Amino acid sequence: MKQIISIREANQYLSRYIDAVQSGEEITITRRGLPVARLTAVVGITKLNDRQKAARKRSLARMRRGYSLGGKIPVREALHER
């Protein structure tokens, strides 16, 4: 089933329309009576394969360790000299 709603209505009741979309509806959002967007369900979400999972795990571990930019850590007084 298709619904047509205004931006104000979409903003006010977004969670209600998300639920409707998850149950198979399609919603068109209008601005001043003209269609500007369509809210539809996402179909076919792909899952990561084992290689992608391993690469993601390595990347997250590296980000947690942080990246050195070289140089020294500045002293607070040097940063705020007057």
C-alpha cells in the first residue's frame, strides 16, 4: 500500500512510518504538495564474508591503538603563551 504524507507529518511521526515501511508499505513524502522523497524498506542486506570480517577487526584494533603523528606532545603552557 502506498501513502502520501507531508514533510511535517513525516518529521512528527517518523517512527510510525518506519514501522509501516518495515511491514511492506511505500511512503511518498511531499513538500507543498509535490513529491520530494520516497521511504522504502532496504532489501537484500549483505553480510560480511570471513575475509571482510577479519579486515574490519584489524582496522578497528589499529584505530583503537591510535596513530602517531610524530613529534612531541605539547606542554599546556607553550600552547597558551601570553
